[in-house]
Amino acid sequence: MAVIPKPPGRFHHGDLRRALLDALAEALREQPPEALSLRDLARRAGVAHSAAAPHFGDKRGLLTAFATEGYARLAEAQRATMAAAPPDPAAQLAASGRGYLGFARRHPGHFRLMMRADLLDGTNPALGAAQAAAWQPLAEAIRAGTPGLDPAHRHARMVLAWSGVHGFAALTAEKAGAVLAGELGAEAAEAALIEGLVAACLRPYGADAGPSDPC
């Protein structure tokens, strides 16, 4: 009797861990992370749940590994964009923002999950290290452009820059692009956002704002 070979899975399983991460990236384009299960993701990867569990332990472990990868990719995106920009602080800070927005466009699944602290293992050391590394390009650019600023106010500038680009990326991901673009168009609106954030984050402390300046 002829043996009918098993149909191949959708993913190459020379690296099952990679296959599961790729299955999650695909699934996150369609569903929110809380709607997924490890069993569903194993099915997408073409393997049994019992084969998937040893790699991550549970769904939280898989989501944490995926978010860790996302932060690493975010750091790489910023570094690559900054490496291609002029070395002055304003250009470096602008490049950091463009790198962040470019990452969010290229990796929507990672971007969607990375800030979901309720779904991740916040005690995971690899996740913590990746988060810190992703923060560094922005921190370095603002530190270089505000040499006389005290740490607390410099941190406030970093929060301002991060909130601005992340909010723009999140709204774009939620299909609010037409509202964001306005009459300028998407590319011009993005450029204007980054220009405004650079000007705000690198201005001398208290300039044109008086003693109530929060940054």
C-alpha cells in the first residue's frame, strides 16, 4: 500500500521557534494578542501544541519572546537610520524618530504587542535588556543636544519625543492616517511632526516658556 506523505506545513520547521514567532507575526495582523492561544499559533505553524510548548512554556512566554525581538528590531532600525544621517544632534534625533516610525510600518505585529505590559512577563531579563537598548538611541541623541540640561528635564524631553512618534505610529496603525495627513499629506505630516519634536526637545531650557516650562 502506497504511503501518502504528510502535506508540508506552512512554515519551514528547521527552526520551530522561528516558525512560531513568524506565525504570531502573521496572526497579529488579523487579531489582537489577547484573542490568540498557543494552540492556535501552533496550528498556524503546522505543528502540535505539544511541540510548541517546550520552546516558550506558555502563551505569555511566546508573546514575551516576540516583544523582545521587536525591541531589538526597533533599536536596529533607529541605529541604521541614525548612521545614515549627519552627526549633529538635531539630525540624529530626527533620524531616531524616522527609524521608529519606519519600524512601526515594517513590523506592525511587533509594534502592536510591545507596549502590552499586561500580556508580557515583565520580569524576563532579555525583555528588560531589549527595552533598555531600544531607548538608548533616543537618549543619546537628546543627551548630545542638551549638554547643560539636568537628568530630570532631559528625561522629560525623551518622554516628549517618544510619546510623539509612538502616538503618530499608533494612530497610523489604527487607520487614522487621513486625519493625521490633513492637507499636508502623510509624508509631509510625518516630517512636520519630527521637525516640531526636534525643535521642542533640543531648545534651551526655559526658552520662550518662562519658569513653568515642564521640560
